[in-house]
Amino acid sequence: MDRFESPRKHFRLPLALLGIVFIVLGIWAFTKPGNALFGIVWAFAIGSLLKGIMDIVVWYDMGKAGVARPPYILPTGILDILLGLLLFANGQFGVLFTAYLFAFWFLLDSIMSIAAADFSLHRGFNIVMGIIGIIIGFAMLFNPLYSVVTLAYLVASYLIIFGALLLGRAF
């Protein structure tokens, strides 16, 4: 047997169905980026709530175990829960928050790309891409609509690509 040949010779229906679902969601996100943004905000809100609950549980368990509890765990857990509730309660705030969060993330990632350029084989390329990223990041900061539309289309693209990968793995 060739080392690249899969030992499985049968079609995997669950992977195919999941791939189709991701592709359909990606196409839907491309056609309705506004609705996709609210989905992203809801996912972020759920993640924030779950992280906050887990932080509080960890803080509580550390106390029961007699371990010194870092002072930041409980307040960050509470803030995560409050942020999650705020994102659920106010969709417009959630979209705006996500827009600025995405812009800041883009800026920080681009700055870090420039800072780490000396450790890359393609130093010049990393610096140029980092500078372009910083320009785009500032554009997203000053125009949040640009940021949320970019985010919606990136998520839509990811869904389609990931769906195609899953569909390919099914065969």
C-alpha cells in the first residue's frame, strides 16, 4: 500500500454532510454578511460566557484545593460573563465591539509580524506585509463598517474552504 493511500476505502457520510453544511453556511454568509455578523457576535458572546464561567469554577476549585488563587481570575471571569451578557443584549454594540476588536487584533498581529521579521527566512516580505496590515488595521479602526464587512467575508471564505476540505476527506 502506498504511504499516501488511505486505509479506508468507503465513503464517510458524516464528513460529507458536515462539509456541505459548512459550504452552504459560507455561501449564505457571502450573500447575507449582516446576518453572518450577528452569528459571529453570538458565537463570541457564548465563548465569553463559557470562559467566564470556567474562570469562576477554576477560582473556586483552587480555593477548595488550598492553592493560592491569583487575584485576576475572579474579576476576569466576572467581566467575561458581563461582556457575554452585554453582547447578547445589544446586537449593535456587539457588532461594533467585534469590529474594533478585529481591527485591534489586525494591528497587533501586523506589528508582531514586523517585530518577528528577523526570525524569518523572508524578512522583507514579512515587513512589507506587516506595513500593509498596519495600514489596513488603521483603515478598519477609522471605518468600523470596513472592519465588520472584512470579518464577515473572511469567515465566509473560511467556511467554504473548510467545507471543501471536509467534503474531500469524505471520499
